[in-house]
Amino acid sequence: MPEPITLEVCVDSAQGLATAIEGGADRIELCSALEIGGLTPSFGLLRIAASSRVPVVAMIRPRGGDFCFDETETQVMLHEIDAVADAGLQGVVLGASLPDGGLDARTLERLVRRASDHGLRCTLHRAIDLCPDLAQATAQAIELGFERILTSGGARSAPEGLDGLQRCFAAAAGRITIMPGAGINAGNVNLLRSRLALTDVHASCSAPLPAPSPQVAAFGFDSGGRRQTDSSKVASLKAALLV
């Protein structure tokens, strides 16, 4: 009998955390600002997540935009890794790029070393999707000591990136977990299962929040585009993975 596929759900609020677990998530990726791909969660949210009954890993990303970080931003990320460890979570999700889109191995080595010193497990996030050579980047991730790679195969969504995902799986050769993510739901996950030896899947399982009130938007307190975790979407995807 095949091993069950782990469902990781990304959330950016305490409500989302509870909803994802209620729906059957096996692991949580904790973030803030998922509408821009996720940033480092607040310390308060880290503390709440630490009591979860499923493993929780935290995004380490100090700002939106690209993944080319200077020394000050790298120092921020090192301190954020310390905060995740202090909160008692299981791992961190990291990424850093060079201007050409390749992985910034020097910065990543420092981040992974700090996380490893705390006993935290490391996932390479979708910064890899900017890399010109996914197979080479997968090999780099192995050398750097990452446990997992979250990737859409270099495309806007995992179903669109099947060819790139297959290159990652081939380069991984069982030495690192490749976790497809982006645009995955109960309706399309079987397409990935038919082409890839899945062990882990990443999804938001979310629905759009209502548009902010005109007054809130006018003051710039909400730019729109926020989403909330939907327990029924989590449950449906989990059920599809069990078939």
C-alpha cells in the first residue's frame, strides 16, 4: 500500500490556522500577507501556532518583491529564524536569489546553518521557480541541506509546470522531497498524481475575502486581494489525496 501524501496548507492568520487543521491539513506553512506570496509571520502568530497538533513551519521573508536580499535584510532573516526557534515551531521556509534568478547559495548557506543550529528543518520556497535551470537548482538545494523544495515547476501554477516539476523530481532522485505547490486543488491534483511520484502537496485551499469598504480602501488600510482558508477546500483536497 502506498504511503499517504502529506498535505501542507499555507495560512496567514490564527483563524486560517484553525480552519486548515479542522479541514485535515497534515502540516502548516505559517505566513503573513499571502496575497503577495507570504512574508514572515508575527511573533504572536508564531506563539499561537506552536501549540498546534500538526507540525508548523514558518516563512522567512522580510518583504515583498524579489528575493535578492542585502546584508541588512539577511540579518533580519537570521533574527526571524531565531524567533521561530524560540516559539517552538518545527521548521522554516527559505529562499534567496541572485539578480539572474539563480539561487544565492552564499546567503542560503548562512540561513540554513542558523536554522540547523536550532534544529529546524528547512524548505526551499518558490524562489527556485525564478531559476533558469531547475535541475541545477535542485542539486544546489541538496548540497545546501534543504529537506524539501516547494515549487510550481517554474510556471504560474503547478499543473502548468508539470514539465519543470518532472525535471526537479528527476534531479532529486529521492535525495530531497519535491513538493508541488501553486494552483493545486481537489479538481486537478490527480493530474499531478498521474505524472509525478507525489509524497507532499502544498496548497492554500482559500477563497477570496469580500472587497474592503471604500473608506478602508481609500485610507490604504487594505489593498484588496486577501483570501481566507476554506475548511471544505482543505477537506476536499485531502480526500482526493486519499483515493
